Amino acid sequence: MVGRHAPRSGRTLGVIVCLAGAALGGVSQTPPPAKNIIVRVVDVKTGRQIETPDFLVLINHQTTAHADWITENHDGAGQVALPPEATEVAIRVKYDRAMEFYINCDTEKERKAVHYADVPDHWYPVGEILARGILAADECKSKETGKHDYFAKPGEIVLFVRQHNLRESAND
């Protein structure tokens, strides 16, 4: 009888060893890599890309803004290293020596209905940016941006922005 049970207990011991090894292997794994995206910002007044390092990045509808996640590429676009848990992103861009935020043209319709400061951020799915790229809406309807064809490659988001007009600046 002892000989009959020995192979079975050997298998049990082998399963335990495999499970323990898998558990230890899981502990020693490196964390998932950051999700890197490129942000291109187009000024609707000129139709040209803005070269600025002054971005604020928000993720997953959180209020904490991160300027430290972005670096400026050699071509003026921003490279954002999002943490692995990021599923949605909102991006703001500053001007005037980092004192004012550009108005994102993807929320221009909402802005006409309420005060610009009350318009919520537009959130973009990180997975879609990585897979297909996102060309944000240009609701500012600028003549300059209408003269160009803009596109976003996988891993890129292109935002259209404008500065505050006199009426908006006076309401601050």
C-alpha cells in the first residue's frame, strides 16, 4: 500500500513546488512599462504646431495634474510617459510664461453654452491613442487649420488650441 500512494504524493509535491515557483516568479516580475504617447498641439490661429514644454497631464478623471510626465521631443511635440494604470487622459497646455491655459478646441461647443472655466476637460482613451492615434475635434473652425490636412499616427494625439479672446480674458 505504501508503494501505491508514493507516486500520488510525489505528484502532489510536484504541484506544490510548481505553484510555489509560480508565486515567487510573480513577485520578482518587473512592473508593467509606462504607456508612452506623443502629444502634438496645433495653434488654430496659425495652423502650426506649438513647441512648448508647458503641459499638464491628468489621468483617469483624477484632479492631480502632472507636468513631470512630459518631455519635449526634438520636433517640439511632447512625449508623455503615462503610468501603466492610465486608461484615460486629459491634456492642458499653457502659454504666456505658463500663467494661462490654451483653450482646447475639442470643447468649443460646450464653451459657448457656459463660461469657459466651467467646461469640463475632454478625456481620451489611452488604448485608442496607442492603437490608432487620435485627431481631436477642431470646433474652433479656424481658416488656417482648414488649409491643412492633419493626422495622428498610432501612439499620437493631436490637439487644436487657441488663446483666450478679450471677452474671456475680461471675465477672469
